[in-house]
Amino acid sequence: MTKLTPTQRYYYYLVAAERTGIHQPILAALYAVQRTPDLADGETGLGMLPTASVPLMALDTFVEQVQYAANTVRTLTDGLIEQGWRGNDLWEVERDRYSDSFLKLLADGYVPVVGDTATARLRACDRDRLEQAYESELTAEYDTTLASRNLARLDNDLLALVEQVPEYFISLAHQREALLELVRLWRQLDTREAAIASLSNGADLSEEALDRQLVQFAARVSPNYSGYPHQREALLRLVQLWRELDARTTAITSLAANNSADRGLKILDPVLTAFAQRVPNYYEGKGTQRNALTETFRVWRNLDSRRTAVAQLGIDPAQLAAGSGDRQTLQRLASQLDRELLGFIRRVPSAYAEVEHQREALIRLVQLWRELPTRERAIESLRADLRRLEEQRQNQKPVPIVAPKPPARWTTRNIQLSAPIIPNGNFTWAEATKGGTRMPPNQATVDAIVRIAKLAQRARDQIGQPFIITSWYRPPQINRAVGGVSNSRHIVGDAIDFVCENLSGNQLYWALDPWWPGGLGRYLKFPNLCHIDARNYRARWRN
């Protein structure tokens, strides 16, 4: 069997480290230095060897080696804590790494006590090589994530945040999971269920009772913090999940900028957009509803007055004033205003950019729509909505945007990503522009994309299967980055690389070769890939 890729190995390190509360790079360092034993899955191990209680077959895959190595590192630190080691004996805070003293003991190897089935024997290794490998893994981790290595204040920031948790806990699911991870890692447990059991003494807890126990636990953390590595990892995991961040190092970076447990109003974004999505279904043309939407439009657009907002919606304020005594005129203008307001609010969920004035516009909408006396009451109602939304999230579906009618000619200013490039065609602008991340810079590129779309549609119809696009338009800098030739038709915009399910590149090539008027290519390295382009002469190749 083939060896795992570095990314695949990293994933297993991460899972094991998150379970045990150890520092993930130490596992990668053990792999780099030990490279033994040879394993049944074609990999090499992290130096974990069998004991009387752990047979060889339990250590014969890379995943098992990683799991036992993580258990062993945790058990070793636990034993040192029992012997009287303090937090700073085990961990160098400013360098965010295990201490040299601990690395020396780890390099000396480890023999578990008789009957221990969770750990295995760790083979001794060269201390200097282990330290160099560990430092190399640390450098790679921090360089990749751009996290700061100046961590002198990390412990203070972690404790500042956890002390605020009881104030800002509002029983959201991700907050509950963050606190459960804090309990689990602090108490060095392996599962979420074990963490809950440790809080309940084996009794069944209601969600409300569990939340009380979690908040009480968080309140006790700061006075009992001793700087042990597993305690710090528990707090970092809390921050990562509380703030919904992607990695431990991202959590460290975020703490350097802000150590508050307050997520701010950003946490309301899902429920604000959900509220806006529901408004058209409940709009009845009432004056209070019309006023709520007009005020929302005004704040959204940063306009100075309701009069200006009405004008931007296409209604002449003077006509409204002049028609104040004419019921028919007022009804006509109100109907026109309603159409514009509903068109605006339908666009809000997709146009929302998470900026402050947009958020305030939607909070104002909720306040006026629900006829609440203050902004604070509106925010309170939204927090309740957010809890309900989490409970019902499996039933939440976005409302598709009704795309406007395609224009007579595509330009750089009117591209609609979901629209077919040619009438009734199968290829969309999203496919041509890689989801809108590679927009054509000029009209010539737009025309080239349309040109190849027309020919590609003929090819697709002949093949009788969908084309799975791997590459279409590529800006010059992206073309260089992926190793494309300097005169690539992808830069022009009229080239497509694609595959078809269950067909080889050769099959596609020979099916298109008799009639395809432009460039047609296939690849030795990628046997299922086919290239077509709309150059004005026939060209054929196999790279």
C-alpha cells in the first residue's frame, strides 16, 4: 500500500491531539524521528511498540500508532504532574511548545505500567533530532496560519475570555459544544458523553440543567488554572469553538486582537437574513410594514431621510404630497412602492455583506415590523429567534433568486453567474468564471467565452453527457501559477478543460476529432481530461 500524504497524516494528528488535549506538532515530530515500526498499511510508525497488555496487531496501522502515541504523551504529562511538575516545567508559554525538560523525557522513551491498555511502549530516540523536528513542525504550523509567536499574554487572554463566558452564554448550540469541550479536555476525557456524565454524576440532565452546570464549571476555571498543557489546550479549544474558528492557531491570533467572550451582533446574522427572507411571505401592505421596509432601505443605503429613500425607490415624493387627497393616486403610488420594497428585501439575503450599517438596517426592520419600543428589545427577540432557528435549522432552505431575463448581449457589467451563456444552453457563467472568482476583464474575453460556449454546446449534445468543467477562463497570473503555457487559450477565454463521467480522454478526443474546428487535445498525465478551444484553425495534440 502507498504512504499517506502529509495532509492526510496531519488530519490524523489533529484528531488525536484534539481528543487527548496534547500539542499536535509533537505527533508529527515523533513520526519524523521514529519512522518505526513498519506497518501493515505501508506506513511507518511513531515508535509505539507492543507490551504485554497491547499486542502488536493493535499498533499495526498508522492511525493506531497515532492514537497510542497521543495517549502515551498524555499519560506521561499526567504522571509528571502527579510527581509535582508545575505548568512552566512542562510548557514554555512564550514559545507555545513543550519544554526542553519534557522533550528530554519523551526522547528517553516510555514504558507503561503493567496492565495499562491505553498506552504502549515508546521507543527511545535522539533528543536533538526530536527537538529539531518539533521546532520545524511549529515553524510550519505558524508560518502557514500567520499566527503570532509572541505569546506572553496568551494565558491572561484565555482567562479573561473564560471569565466572561457566564455573562455571554445564551444557550446556543455551538456555545454549549465549546463548553463541553472545555470540560472534556480539562478533565482529560475522551468523549462528549463522558464530559456530560462527569457533570451529572450519571443522572440524566435536561438541556437547561446541563447549561447551568457548564456555566458553573466555566466560572471555576480561572481560580483553578495552573498552566498545565491540557488546561491551556482546553481553553484554546473553548475559544476556537466559541468563536467558530477553523484552527487552534487561528484562535491564538484572534485572542491577540480581542479577548472578549462577546461575539457582538455578528452572531445574529443568520437570524437577520432568515427574517428578511420571510418578510415577503407576510407582507400585507399595512402602513407599519411599509414604513418598516422603507426605513430598512434608508439605513441599508445610508440615506439621510425617508424622502430621499422614497425617491431612490423610484417614487417622486412631490407626487405623494400632491396626491394626499386623491385616494386612487395614493393607492397607485403605494402599490408601486410596495413592489420596489419587496424587490429590495428579496435581494437582501444574497446581498448581505455583514457590514455594520446593513446589520443595523435589519435590526431596525425587526424593531419596526414587530412594533418593539427599543433596539435592545429587538436584539433580545432576535436572540430568542436564534435559539429557535438552531432547533429548526434542518428545515431552513434558502429561497432561490429569480434571475432577471438574460440581456441581448453579455458584457462585463451584466454577467449573471447562474444564467446559461447561450440561450437554452447547459454551460453557465459560474462554470466559465470558476464561481465568479475569475471574472472577464474586458469585452473581448466575454465574447471569447460566448464563442466557445456555442461550440461546446454542440460537442456536449453530440457526446450526450454533461461536461464537468475543470478549467475555463484563467487570468494570466493564475495561468502561470498552474503551469499553463504563456500563449494558452484559457487566457483568451475560449478554452475549456473537462471530463465526462465514465469516458476517457481518448474516447472524447476521437468522438470530436472529425468535426471540431479549433484546438482539441488530450493528456498522458490526466487520461480522462479533454481540452477544446475555439481558435480559428484545427489543431490536435497529445501531451
